[in-house]
Amino acid sequence: MFNETTKNLIYFLIAPGLAFTALIGLLSTWFDRKLSARLQWRKGPPWFQPFADIIKLMGKEVIVPEGGAKEVFLSAPLVALTAVTLVSTMLWMFNLNPQVGFVGDLIVVLYLLTVPSLALIVGGSASRNPLSALGASREMKLILAYELPFLLATFTVIMKAGTLVMGNIVGYQAGHGMIMNSASGFIALLVTILVVQAKLGYPPFDIAEAEQEIMAGPLLEYSGAPLGIFRLSKAMLLFVLPVFVITLYLGGINLSSWTGGLWLLLKYLILLLVVILIKNTNPRLRIDQAVRFFWGPVMGAAIVGIILALIGW
Amino acid sequence: MARETMIPIGPFHPLLEEPELFKFYVEGEKIVHAEVRIGWNHRGVEKLAEGKTYDQDVFLVERICGICSTSHPFAFVNAVEDVSGIEVPERAKYIRTIIGELERIHSHLLWVGLAGHFIGYNTVFMWAWKYREPVLDIFEAISGNRNHYSMFKVGGVRRDIKEENVPALLKAIDEVEKFCSMLTKAVMDDPVIQARTKGIGLLKKEDAINMCVVGPTARASGVEIDIRKQHPYAASDKVPWEMIVVKDGDVYSKAVVRLLEIIESVKIIRGCLKAMPAGSIDADVREIGIGEGIGLHEAPRGEVIHFIKANGSNFPERHKIRAPSFMNVASFKKTVIGESIADAALITAAVDPCYCCTERMAVVDPDNDKVIMTGEDLVRLSQQKTERMRSRA
Amino acid sequence: METIIKNLTDRFGEKIDCVVKNSRRLFVSVNKQELRPLVEYLFNELKVRFSTATAVEGRTAIEILYHFPFDQKGFVLSLRVAVTEPSPEVDSITPIIEGAEWVEREIHEMFGVNFAGHPKLERFLLPDDWPEGVFPYRKNTFDSEKEVEEKE
Amino acid sequence: MKRIFKWAIGKSPWVFHLGASACNNCDIEILDTLTPKHDIERFGLILAGSPRHADILIVSGIVNRQSLPRFQRVYEQTPNPKLVVAVGVCACSGDMFRDSYNFVKPVDEIIPVDVYVPGCPPKPEAIIAGILKAMEKWKQL
């Protein structure tokens, strides 16, 4: 009686879903913290550090600010977590057996990718605190800034692959080589990496949780389990976004042979390295500078990418 | 007029090491009106000073501020010596200047690290503080303690720098200079740092003069004041060095002034170490005469002034202390208004405020809400207060 | 130093008397009414910098010393103004030198000297619940925390 | 389950620095513990952004009349289980500022202090040792 729903449930909860992504996500957070520490001549934290952080937060007492919208305040992190898990399950499903995909699944993934940031905004404003309200408004401005270039870049991929189904995009790349090595594909990849940096909230775009200025922004009022879930969803995002970039630009995932797996690991590590290096080499931009940056050069690059794709490079 | 929300930064805030409360009235991201409310740090040092003898006072005065923990004793000792014209032996003068300049290096490095931290650039923070450690090791070698070195005594210096460890000190100084010049190049021509610090927090020259701002904050706005040059004391005029003055007075030029001053301080220390004559280090003063004395010293943040009124007994009758940040922080009215909230923290930190020195800070409270909570609930209280705040026409 | 004394005396004549302590310290005592014009002259014409003001409590009256370091010439001029005890009052120099605002507020809070014409003479750094009228730095009030409790 | 939580909190205590009016030398030494020479991140300690995220409160400096009520509020807001480490002689006993009229009472009469790190300023190594000793308390949670 191993019917359809329990199989999907298992996919969602264990295999490519919650447990697996959380594990890899936390490990990559450790890799990020260790590498950043090494860049600053510091001996970074031990490997199990992110796990200890999350478990500790789960055990801590939860304080909800009175006057704050209690239910919204507590549900926001759960919304973020489910969105990220859903995206990661879908991504892996489309890669492993392409025929499962449905028309327009790419659009669904794009929407789900913005849900964690929206949850952060809702959580921030639900905690009735001017500093987190300011943080939430900054997060909103940031989304408005990077969302359009992100869509334009993905649009170049759709034009080149000619389909909206993620499975076919992977198929197209298997046939014609990675999208990345065409001129427009490369530009779109660069734009997407910058947007990934902003989505993760890593410097130079960690303006929402600018610890120095507004004390951890929207997360200010969170403590204990909700904070732990938010941190967990952010760690999983650190795993999901590179996988998303791999599927769209770097030829997707085919675990048919062990070389495929190795190749995937290599691509993932390179992407992670790029994100961490960007994080450590430049200071935080102001919100207006960030918006101008995204609307100016990044948007221009995305448009050039589309034109090139139209011409057919 | 959009309704202003009041964003408090402080008093217990990870960004600032000491408790101070900046209340910025902002419209969106732009600051319209700002107040500072300090006073959390007030420990009544002057009242305590009257209860202590001159020798005990040196230790108390040293604990006013942790970063410039030799500036206050330096100025205090100058003041007491000014009262009755005590002559300090040559070697003690050189040792005093060496300690003063070493402290300037470690204080400026500390500030560069903090400024990097404020704009979210933690690598600069880690590097600057990493290079600061050798300077603290030199302090430990000379005086046995990393910060409160208590080297000063009325009429001289408490400990001598022995001849045999001078070469070691010279080698350490060269190492510090190598680090600092590399750090200066890296920080000064980093395009993103310039983007974040150029043109904000502008303090024009006439504002600087009018607000009587001192030290690097003034020198960054083109005002040439440096106590070491103009009111020479100890060995500050016996070694060649020049004063750094920059014209345009924004946060970037304040960083430039401080970084270049580190190189100057290294020059002074090297000169003093070489030119230090042998001889006694203490004029063992027996008693202080009657009269008034003023002691000036160029602390890392500017001119420290101590005023002593002595009545012949072993206790100072009146001991007035004025720290440099007391004048510099007052200039926030001119520099913060009109800037965005993200820069506000950086601008207020650009004058390198040292609130423990300036426990005489101002409190401005137009809405007379008597009790302000701290950190978390301050935020919530101000949140309710913004509801009640009548919208300014 | 001598040139400064010369043009000070010929400008203000008998209203001030200068005491030269040593080559780098000059004390000029003046009465209350002459304070503002003298500070005006020092700050605007001689372009001198105002460092700080110190209140010293003598037996008969409170003496306020305004310190002006002459940076170019390397000496410090201290203006001495005596303020009578019952209701200490002197006119403020903040309208001339904006930087003096906080210095005078501190003296007001610690010594109870009233500065006429000061834009914002409010509570300064003592906590809100500090009793009015108790000036910590005055000798006669008390010497430790206990008295403050009784005073409340 | 308790055992896992005890292991976790022992491995990742987050620190919030509560700077009551100090001469900021202890504050500098606390920040020194983060720098490359004595990196505390290897024990999993990070400087938390707000008391809400913190497990250990590091107190430095004396509490003067003005910051007394605020001091207690921040303590109340830190979620349990929490610890307080008093760094520097001023925090432990009020030191030379005891007889100032603005001094109220030493820190341990205001909030329960678990570990005292004397020294003026205590060396970063001493502060790290103090924090690690404080974490022993969580063993018998």
C-alpha cells in the first residue's frame, strides 16, 4: 500500500526535501563561516556549529512582543521553511526524472523563491518594532530592486531553451551544451549570481539585517524556535539557490554515473566559493546605492543578454 | 510633512561599545532632526578626584577612558607640573612622548577597524585589530599591562625603558609600520569604501572653528591645530615630524588623517627611541605649591585639557577635566542632519567619540518623556511614543 | 604674548588686569559686564579657539575661568570672572561661540550658575530622577551618595 | 532530548555585550576576543545582534543611576536559559568609582551574576576562560 501520497510525502520530508536540504544547507553554512574566518586569519568554528546553533535555538524560550500580531509572528518562519523545502524537492524531482515536470513549473519555482523574503517582511512588520519595520521596508526595496533583472535573466534561458518546463531545459542543455558557454547565457549567469547574493542577504546586500545599524533588522524580536526556523530556512536557501543556478545554467544534475555526481559537487562548490568570496571582499552598500546598482548596470546586462539571445548567440 | 518616526540607536547597542543614545527623527531613510542623550556614563570623576591625593589621582584619571588611557594622566601631570613649575628630567620626557605616540597608533588602528565594522566590512575590522596586537605587545613589554599602563607620575615616569630592549622595540615598530602602510593603501583606495564614506558627514571649516572642534576631526576640515606642534610639551618638538591636515572634512578625510598620523607617530617613536639620553627618570617631587595650572595634551581624538587648583595641601582643591570628544561629538548637529540612517551611525562614529571621556554629554529631550527604556523595550517604548508623537506641521 | 597684552590693555584699559604666570600662561580677570565684548573681541578679531570653561568654588564667590589657547603663539589665555554667591548669574557666551553651549550647561548643572541668554539650559548628564537644586560639585552639599537619599 | 539540548547550548552560546558605564577598556578587550589572535568563534561564540538572540550577557562597567532601570529591562528580555558574566573589576565590585554620587550598587545586586572576571582590563584569555567556565553551569541544567 505504498501509494502515491506517502511516496510524495517521503520525497517532501526526507529525500530531496527537508532533511537532505537542511543537512547540506547547514554544512554549506559551516563551509561559508569557516572560509570567511580563514580569510580573516581566524580559526573558524567546528563543523557541527550550525547544527548546534539550530538545536540550541529550538530549545530556547520564545518571547513574543505583546501587542505584536502573535499568529502572524509565529507562522512567518514556517511559511519560509515550507517554501524553501518545496522548491528544493521540485528542483531535484525535475532533474532526476524530467517527465514529472508540468508546463510552467519554472514560474512556480520563481515565485516560491521569493516567499522566504516575503515571510521575513511579514515577520518583521508583525513584531511592532520600528527597527524591524525599517528592516522590513529595506527588504521590500531590495526585492523590488533585484526581482526584475532576475526575471530578465531567467527569460534569456527560456528563450534559448524554448520551453517553460525545467525538465526540458535540462534536456536542451544535455543536447546543446551548457547554457553558460553561450554569450547571452554567461551574462544571464552573472546577473543571477548577483541576485542570488542579494536573495541570501549576504554582504554587500545584507542591508535588511544590517546588524550594525538596525540590530538584526526584521529578526530583532525573534528568539528561540521561530528564529531557529528562519536561520534554518536561510541555510537551506544557501543550498537551493546554487542548485537552481546549476539546473538553469550549468547543465542540470544527472546522477546516472558517479562522474555526474562528482561533476555536480564540483559545480556546487565553485558557486559556493564565488558567493563567499563576494561576501568577504566588499562592505555593505546603502539601500539606495543597492537599488541604483540593480536598476542600472545589472538591468542593462540582463537586457543585453536578452538581445544576444534573440540574435541567437 | 510625512510623519516622522524616531529611530533610537543605543543605549545598549552592539554597534557602539559604550552606552549612548542617538535619537534620529527620520522621514523614510533621511534624518530630519537628531538628538543625543548620553549621561549613562557619568561617574562623577571630578568629585572623586577631589577626594584623592595627587598620586592616587593619576590612577583614577587613567581609568576615565580605556582607549586613551595615557592621555588623561599626561595632561594631568602637565597641569600639576605647571602649577609649581616642576622640571621633568630629559629621559622621562622622551619616555612620555613614546608612550603617548604608541597609544595614538593603537587608538587609530582601533578606530579604523571599528569604521570598517560600521560599514559592514568585517575583514577590515579583523585586519586592523590583528595589526593592533603587536602594539599592545610592545605596551606589555614596556609597562606590563595591555591598556592601563600607569607609566606616569607627577615629576617623571614610573618605569624606565631599559637599554637592552630598545633594539627589540625598534624591530617591533618597523613591523607595525609595514603593516600600517599596507593597511593604509588597502583602505584608502578601495573603491567601495570610498563610495560609502566620501562626501557624507561633511563638516565645513567655519563650522569646525565655530564648534571649537579639536584633533583629527578638526584637522580633517582644514583647521591646523595640534597641541604637540603649537604648545610643545615633553619631547614632542625634539623630533622632526609634520602635522597632517586635509581640506574637505568628510568621513573619508577623517580616515585619511588618522591613517597618515599613524605613520607620523611611528617616525616620532623611532626618533625618540634613538635620541633618548640616559639619566634619571623621576624628579621626586616632595610637595605641590599653591596656584592654578593648566595641562594640555594632544590625545588621539584631540586636545585634552586638565585644570588644577592647588591649595598647598596634598589634595587638589579643584580638578577640571575636558575630553576632546566633548567638543567633537557636539558637531553631530552639523554633520548628521540630512544624511540617511545607514550613514548616521558611521558619521557619529567618524569623530571617534569616546563617551567614557565625555560623560559630560548633552541631553536634549524636547518631548520630555521622562524615562527611556533600554535596547529592546526602548525600541518598543519609542514605538508607542511615535504613535503619540504629534505630527510636526 | 606681549603684543596680545598690549592691544588688550589699550582696547579695554582699566577694566581688565593681566597677570602673567609664566611664558605660556596669561590670566586676565574681568568683571561680569565686560565678559561678552571681551570674548567677542578675542573670538572674532584674534581668531582664538575656545577650549573650555572651569568653575572654581572660592570662599566668597564662584570663579569661572574661560580658557582660550592661542595656537599660533603657543600660550593659553584664561579669562577669570567672579560670580557672587547668593544667585550666581553671568551672561552666556554661546551666542558668540556655539561650541560653548555644552560647557556652560555642564557648569550650570554642577554648580548652579545661571547663564543668561543660553539657548537651552536644561538638565545635562545627571539622571532624570536627580533632585532639583542639588549641585554635586559644590563643596557644601555633601561628599557621598548618602546625603542625596536624605535630600530626596 | 535534554542531553542533546545541553550539548547544543554548550557548543553555541551567543553573547550580547551590555556596556554599563565603563571606561570601555573592558569593552575593547571583549571585542579583542573576536579578533584573529584570540578567536572565540572557534568555541561557537558570536556577538548577537540583540538581547533577544543572546544566551550569555557580558556586563562591563558600573551601573549609574541613569542606566539602572534600562539595565534590568535588558536582563528580563534575554530568553532563558541565560548566564551573566561580569567582566572587569568595575562590573564585579564597582572598583574606584564606588563612592561616586552617581554610583548605585554593584552589578550583582541588580542582576544575578554567574561568573566574575576580575582585572582592569582583564586579558582576553581571562575573558574567554570566564565564559567557558560559566558554560559549565549549563551542564547541570
